[in-house]
Amino acid sequence: MNPQADSVIYDFSQHLNSEAWHIVNDGVMGGFSKGKMAINAAGNALFEGFITTENSGGFSSVKHAFPEKLVSNYKSVLLRIKGDGKMYQFRIKERLEQPFSYIHEFQTSGEWETIRIPLAAFYPSFRGHTLNMPNYNGESMQEVTFLIGNKKKEYFALEIERIWLE
């Protein structure tokens, strides 16, 4: 499954490092969870670490900001990933300055898989609370994020090959 170049949000095979991605752990709220991202031997990103709920903690995320991408010609976002059997969130921001994200949770199987999420299925959320607003309108985006926060202590590992639109 090879997406067209203009539909690609990020393809790790096209990048030698993960510098365009930034980790945000729960330390911003006093927590002690640790996540990191690096390119592995296969040329994919590996987002991994440990979540702890101590000191009001409980999440780790990695985000990528980019110039505005108009996405109204697309219906879904696709994630080519290999997870660890855990639940993750994929998040979208229309504009970098908006305080909330549009979120969709997905379950990983432990095998390589392509997860397809309809853009209209992303719901608005801020700090864990669903907002009384419409779902994502699918017009534009400037940031994508992977987040894990399952309200328990756990190791995690999510290998990411590519993110694209269809």
C-alpha cells in the first residue's frame, strides 16, 4: 500500500532521524512517565517508554508539527504501525495555536497493521475531557500526535512506519 506523495503526513523511510518529532511526557503536570522516540534498524520510528501514575502522572506523547496541510479531499488517516497490544490515541490539531486536539483511540494487535480512522470520527478533547463541540471537520491540519495514557503503570512500544491520508 503505497500512498501518493501529497497524501503523506510523515514517512519515516524518508527521514534519517526523528528530530521533527517532540516528546511531551506527563512531567509537564508533575508526573514521572518517560517516553522517547528514535529510528530503529528497520528505518522506522520506535516510540517507547514507561508510564507511571505516580504524582498525578499517566501519559507520554510524541508530536509532529508541520505547515498547514489542506485535507478536505481525504476521508481517512491511515497509520502503518506495529504496536504492543495496548491502546493508543492518535491526535490531530487544525492549527498549532488551538488548545485542544481531535482524538481517536486505536487498539494495537502486536503485529504489523494498517489502522484506518475516518477523519469525521475524531472528537474534540482538552486535558482528558471531551468538549461540547463538533467532531473534526477534515479541512486542514498542522499537527499530529501519538499518545499513550491507559491510567496504569506499563511499558509501551509503538513502531511507526508511515502516516498518510486517503
